[in-house]
Amino acid sequence: MQQSPLYQEWQQEAEQRGEQRGEEKARRSLALKMLQENLPLEMIARLTELSIEQLQQLRQT
């Protein structure tokens, strides 16, 4: 059964959003490990591409 172009576009966008969420989750997980090792926030931010504010929020959880 052939899918409509609109459905294919929607499916591709959904897959991209899922990949982005997975990448974000992986960055947060890595950042949490780095925080536990007491690495400097600036270094963690640079390596994970998370903001200092995001890291401070992670630290509090």
C-alpha cells in the first residue's frame, strides 16, 4: 500500500523529532555523569552543548 506524500512527510518529521529527543536525553545523561565527577560547568557545557542554566537545573535533580 502506497502512503500519501503528506503522510510520508509527517512520518519523517516524527522520526526527526524522536531522534532529537534521543540525542537530548543522551547529552543530559552524559552531563549528569560529568557533574558527578565534578568537572567544571563551562567544560560540560562546551562538550554537551547544554547551557549553564540547563546544567544547574540538572545538578539540582
